[in-house]
Amino acid sequence: MAKPFATQLRVGSYCTAPGNHFKPTQAFIKLCSKGSLKEAFENYAPAIWSDPSLFAHLLQGCVPKQSIWTGKQLHSLIVTSGASLDKFVSNHLLNLYAKCGELKTATTLFNSMPRKNVMSSNILIGGFIQNGDLETARRLFEDMPERNVATWNAMVTGFVHYGFNEEGLDFFSQTHRLALLPDEFTLGSVLRGCAGLKTTKSGAQVHGYVIKSGLHTDLCVGSSLAHMYMKCGSVRDGEKVFEGMPLHNVVACNTIIAGRAQNGYSEGALDQFNLMRMAGFRPDQITFVSVISSCSELATLGQGQQVHAQAIHAGVDSVVSVQTSLVNMYSKCGCLEDSMKVFSESQDLDIVLWSATIGAYGFHGRGQEAVRLFGLMEREGMEPNDVTFLGLLYACSHSGLKEEGTRFFRLMTEKYDVTPRLEHYTCLVDLLGRSGCLDEAEQLIRSMPVKPDGVIWKTLLSACKIHRNAEIAKRVTGEVLKLDPRDSAPYVLLSNINALAERWVDVSDVREAMRDRNVKKEPGISWLEVKNQVYQFCMGDRSHPKWEEINRYLEELVAEMKGHGYVPDMTSVLHDMEEEEKEQTLVHHSEKLAIAFGLMTTPSGAPIRVMKNLRVCNDCHVAIKVISKISLREIILRDASRFHHFKDGQCSCGDYW
């Protein structure tokens, strides 16, 4: 990956004094580089006054610690010594002011320099870019009578860094027309620009230039190429670049791991992580963030715990980005208490970690705790952002906290000046819809300042199912189908609503429309992890080697459940069939199969964690409450909407989901 843009002007490259300058001892240079400027000045004062060019090393020592006050003192001494006429010292002084954000002083100094050169112009341009003033940097660039590759580097990288990818690529095109030879820093920035635009067309053209220039063997360029392809969704092309690199390093491995996790290849990301460790590379914090995220997506608790242990061994478990990933991973694996433990032990809380923890509470239906944590965050002086409010609104919508949720939506705009995104409006629609305010929710969608998508309409449609409002449901279904006629969700939800009302003719009409348009319903799939192996179940799928054993166990379990008052909810069957057929259909829902397998194969008393791709139906929800009571097990189910924690015949959602 390319180095940060602020380092690419290579200001330090002219720190070696010109030929006739006094060469200071290594001790003096070391003191300056460590920031021990007072000690360096006092010990080497005679040498400095005899050769004022040595002030350059002292000025350079001010930059890492942003020691502008010390720099101004040195500036006074430089003027006194007459060294301000030395362009070598002047450039370092200019660099100090530019890097420390003193741009007005830097500009004044630049304008007063009797002999401006490309280096001094590059320094000032770099200062403005670093502080986000791209327009001023561009004007300075255009006024330069002479430019070098570093000048073009600065402009390309600056525009890409701030998200102006097209402008950055335009500058790169100009360098090509001028026959300038870009280096690995330029190409790294250009490829990041292509990745930002998510277009492989431009990236492939740059790739061709990279091969012609012979830089395809460079680790930095190769990693940037792989990243570009991965970011654009071309996983295999990124892998080919990686495989063709003569050498690999941690950065290159991280690129492949992150690219696979971002494109839904989480298992492949874990495989690459294992290969990386076998090759002897030491994973860093970036590696662990990606790998832990992969465990989150797969909801593989065992692997996640192993990776956590490896992060501790690597000494990066206290890094806030790693802790944030751990909070998300444990939450998505159903271990909310472990998420809270990571959060409570953190010594360096930032807004991202606060927001992740609030989101974790919300995902588990613990709305009151999310609200409490938000209040604590405010008292700590931490300013919430759009992600914080998204987690907070989600928490309120899944806990029935209508008043609190609407108050937070107002607070977001009125107090914190956070502009709501479509996702925030979707949470508010969910909040209103679940609480029965269907008309208000529909009006909100039609009046909001952002264009509605299929998700927000389907959110309202789900609320119509909860409250059995066929009239609004039919209207909303039409809105969803305008956006995507092949989306199965609105058909299924409308069919559900009609089935609940036993309007079988309407159910038949919906299913016929699905057949005519070749729309396929997404099958319900449930999975769980047992001894680090993931087992998947689908209704009607008899391919599991222990199918007969699972089926017998489940039938015995249902008989025992009925003895404890369980009555199958036939309204959860969306077909017009005999009662016995309906019951058999309900028995073989994927989550029941997964739970039965879990009860058969895990130690007595151990919690069972099941994941499902769709929302849990009413019958399964009731059934799992009974199972948790008679088996004396905690059953944790993550469906498409949230987590349900079943224990002693009760569910954490309070039957509000």
C-alpha cells in the first residue's frame, strides 16, 4: 500500500547537507531526531554558530512533535545568524510551518524567499494539501514555473486522499502526457483513486502501465493493485496479482484478507490468515481487524475466540480498532456479555467503540441499556456521530421505545447537527411501524428528503404483517415492485398477510404472480457451530448424515413440548392444507432442526447458538421458549432482524420482534 500522502514530498531527502557544509556528529543528529533539541543545541552550539546550516536538523526535530514554539525560537536564531539566506535552512523552516499548520506564516516566508525553487514550492503545496486546502494548493501548482515528479505526486495523492478521485486521475493523465515517470508513490495513489471510483476499467489501464514501467514487482505497487481489484469486487484478479508478486509482506497479506472479507469470502479470509502465519509473517492490528470481522460474518465463535487469543499473544488486543472488532464479533456470535467485557476493559474508548457497543445492545434487544450507555457517553464528553444514532435508533425500534426513539431522531439534527441518512429514516419507520403507527410511517417515507429504497418499504411491509393491515400492505408492495420486480420479499410478506386472514384466493394470486415472473422465494436456512465445525439445515433437506436420528429426536421433543402446553401455531403455515400436513411442515422448520441437533451433540447445560437467514416465525418462537424450559438450556437465536435469548421459557425480546 502507498505511504500516507504527507510523507510523499520526501522533505527529509534534502537533510543531508550540501558538499561544503559541516558534517555533524551522529550524536547531534540522533539528539535532534529524538526531539532532544535543547540538549543538542547546548552541546553543539559552537558547531552550529560556525555552520548555521545545522539549524536544519534542529528544525526537522520540531516537526514530529509539532513543536511550533521551539521552532519560532530557532527561527529568531536563524535570522540572527544570517542562515535565513541559506535555501537549505529556509526550506526546513518553511517545512516546519507548513507541517505544523502555520500556513499564513509559511506563505509569508515563502513570498519573502529571494530564491524560490521547486523544493520550496513543493513544501508549501504539501502544507496546504495536508490541511485540506486543495484549491490554494492547486493555484500554487499552476503558478509554478517548474515542477518535478514530487510536485505531481503531491497533487495526485492529495486529491485522492480527500476523495476527489477523478481529479487525482486527471493529474496522473497529465503526467503521462508530459512523459514524466511516476514512481511507486504516484502509482499507489492513482490505484487508490481507481479503487475509490470502484471501476476496474481505469485500474486495468494503470495496471498495464505498471507492467510496462517494470514496477509490478514492487511490493507497494503490487499491494495497491490487489487492493484496487478487491475494492472493485474483482476478487480473483486481486488474487492473481498477489500470486504473481515475487515477494510478499504483511501489507500484501492484509490486502488479500481484507479484500476477501469485504466481498463475502470470509472463509477464504481465514484460510489466508492461516497461510500467512504458516509462512512466518507476524500479523498486525490491521490483520486482526479483518480476521475478527470474518469471524463475525460467519458467526463462528470458536474461531473468533482462537483469533482473540492470538491477538492477545501478538500484543494488539488493547488497540481500540481491534477491540471494536471484538465487540462486534462477540455480539454477532451471541455472546453479549463478552462484548461488554471487552468494552469495560478498554483503556482508550473512542466514538467508534462506543457506537459499536451501543449497536451490540440494540442488536440483542437491550434498548434500555443502549439508552443508558448513550447517556454515559454524553457525560464523558464524547460527541455522537451518525453511526452512534443508527445503533441507538435500531435499539429503540427493537425494544418498543417509541418516545425515546423519536426524541433521539430530533436530538440528532437539533443538537448534534447530524444529517439523517436513509438508514436512520428506515429505523424510524421500523419504530413507528412496530408500534402500530402505520399511516404515520407511510407518510414519513413519502415526505422524507431522501429517495426511498426497497429496504425502507419492506420495513413498513413487515409492520403491516405484524398488525395484519392488508390495505396498506398491498399499496406498499406496489412501491417495492416498482423498484425491483424480481424481489421475492414483498410477494412473500403480502402472501403471509393474506394467509393470516385465510384469504387463500389472494394467496394463490400472489403465488401465481411469482411463478409468472419467475420469482423464487429465498429458502430458510439455519446453522450452528459444534466443535469448530459449522452444520447447516434447510427445511425439507434430508442430506444430513444423521437426518433419521435428528427427525426421531425432534418428534419425541415435540411430543414432550405438547405435554408442557405447546400448541402448534398453524397460522405460520402459508399454504392451504390439512392440519396434520401443516404440523409436519412446522416441525421441520430449519431452526427446529438445528436446535434438535444442538441438543443431541453438545454437553448438557451448554448454551446453543443458532443463526438463521430469515426472521423466526411465530410458531418457532413459541416452540423454542418451551424447549428452553424443558431442556434447561439457554438457546440463542440470531435471525435476520435481531438476537433472541431464550431461557426458562422466556425470550429476551418480550415477544416484541
